[in-house]
Amino acid sequence: MTLIPRVYSTRHLRVALYTLCAILTIIILIITCHKWQLDGEPNLQCFMDVEPTNLPIVAENEVESNLPKPLGDVLLTQPQPTPGRTIFFLETNCISGTKRHPLELKARQACAIESAAKHNPNFQVFVLFASPRYQQKEGEQPLIDAILSYPNVQLRQLNLMRFAVGTPIEDWLKDGKLFRSDYPIVHISDLLRLLTLYRFGGIYLDLDVVLLRSLEQVPLNFAGAESDTHVANGVLSLAPTDFGHQLAASCLREFQQHFNGADWGNNGPGVVTRMAKRICDTQSIEVMQTDPKRCMGFKVFKRSTFYEVGWVEWRHFFEPQYMEETLQRTKDSLLIHVWNKHSHQMPIKVGSETAYGKYAEQNCPKVYAAAGEYF
């Protein structure tokens, strides 16, 4: 019997192994991508469509009969945001496909909105949903009904591509680099808050805050230091004209020119920090806070104003042993930020002795009452 040469067997075995590895890699990628979709990670088509397609048109008689109806587009629906007199929140979950989904807000998101509306009755509060697939039916969602009981609250949708038309970032956005980010939802949210302030001016707030007092008398054009190295973008205010509008345009250009899809914070707090260093002509966050005149009208608030309890201490809002200390630390803050990225998996029982529970009960009482057993 003729034996197969050893070199021939080894070569074919190597080829077979390489082939098997390649097949396994492809299978793993397919499974991973499929799981990526099933786990709720973003299919970004809803952000990239200029207009929603194949969506049912709601007739006037359907609206009158209280059937679910799509949210109005912020650019096309009255009332419009009042320039410089509006607080904005953004909800950036991306729902794909042609089917509409019920409007949804979590209790803590609704609390942020109610606290803003309650403490700022002379400001409008606009909640902008970045997916066009939501629909609203009044009277069936206690949390939504709670925030809509405030006459200054408006719910709207926006379309990212259309929202960027006529702004300094319109052409760059069409290239698609934003959608290839490693953190697409985070970076889309970073961009949308800048676009919103470029269009309307006013105040942007993250949905994981609770306002403790009014912002109506705080002059526009401000942000807050989060640490000794960064000015955060979770609270950001720019005036709709003149210097504020110039800053918004500058931030959009900064976002485009230094965009890094592999860096979580580069396009958010990184943009605001670099902009602040440039206009304040200093690399020191401390100097920005202690010498506001050098920032030409842009105010960088001290950490205690918005971020007294930093992200590494997020549990201090949610664990009873820290309640008294945390309430004391934040008693002079304008708002608290509860770091949802870390805290979202820690529910608190309504009525429990926690700093966040106490602040929610005082500053978003309707939402707190409608939340059920857990908040």
C-alpha cells in the first residue's frame, strides 16, 4: 500500500484547520450580530432615514377617537420651542422597522421631566424622541399622563438627518462616520444636544437628573465641571443668538473635526471641555470656575452645582446608609445627577429611606406617586 507523504498530510491538515477556523469565525459573527439585534442594540436605520417609510397615516377621525397617533415633528408642529426659554430632554433609543411602538418613558426619566416643569413654570419643557416609530395614546400611561399634566411640557419626535439640515455638520453627517461609531447611541445623543441648542438655544439636561430648584434666573451659556479634568455635557446651556449661537456652531465643528468613534467621552464631555479651554484660554478647569471673566460670558459652574456626587459614588443616592450625608452634600445644588449608566439596575422601593427617593418625592411628586411599588 502506498503511504501518503508526511508533508502532504501536514499541509492538507493545516488547510483544513484554517478553513474550519474561518467557518467558525463567520458563524460566530453571524450569531453575534443577530444577538446584537435581539438584545436591543441599535439598528441605526431609523436615524439614517430622511423620512419614515411605510408608516400608516393617521386620519383626523382617528385622532379624534383617541386612537394612538404619532408624535409631531419638532420642526413642523406647533407650538415650537421658545428660543432661549426652553429646557430640552432627549430620548435616543432607536426603534427600527415600519411598526409603531407605544410611547415609553421610565419612571426616573419622567421624574427628570416633571422636576424641570415643576420648578420652571415659565419655561417650556420639550422632550424629543429621536425615533419616529413612537405613538401616543392619552389616558393609558400613568407616567406620561403625569408629566403631561404640566401645561409647559411638550412631547415631540425628530429626525436626525432632517434635524441637521442647514447646520455646520450637515455634510459631514451624510458620510456615515457617526453611524460606524463603537458607541453609536451615545455619540448620536452627544450630537443631538448640540444640534438642538444650535437650532433653538436654551438648556439641555440629561434624563437622569432631578432639578431641586429653578433655572429660570440663571443666565444662559453655562455648563458644569464634573471633575478637575472635565467639563461635562449632561447639563449644557447656550443662548440662541450672538455668543451662544457662535459657541454652538463651534461645538459642532469641534465634534466633526475631532470625532473619534472608539472613544466613549471624546465627542461629548470632550467637546465641551476643549471648547471651554479654548474660549477661557486656560487648561485649568479650576481657573475657569474661579475666574469667570476670562471665559467671555460662558460660565463653568463648580462641581457642587450639578455633579456633587460623582459617578464613582452613585450608590450614595440609592443606599439608605448614605441618605443623610448625601442630602447634606447636595442641599445647595441646582440639581442632582444619578448616573443612570451605573444605577439603572438598582430599583428603590417607593417610600424607602434613600436620598434619591426623598428628592424624587419632593421634586417629581406626580411621577413618584404613579410609579407603583418600585421607582
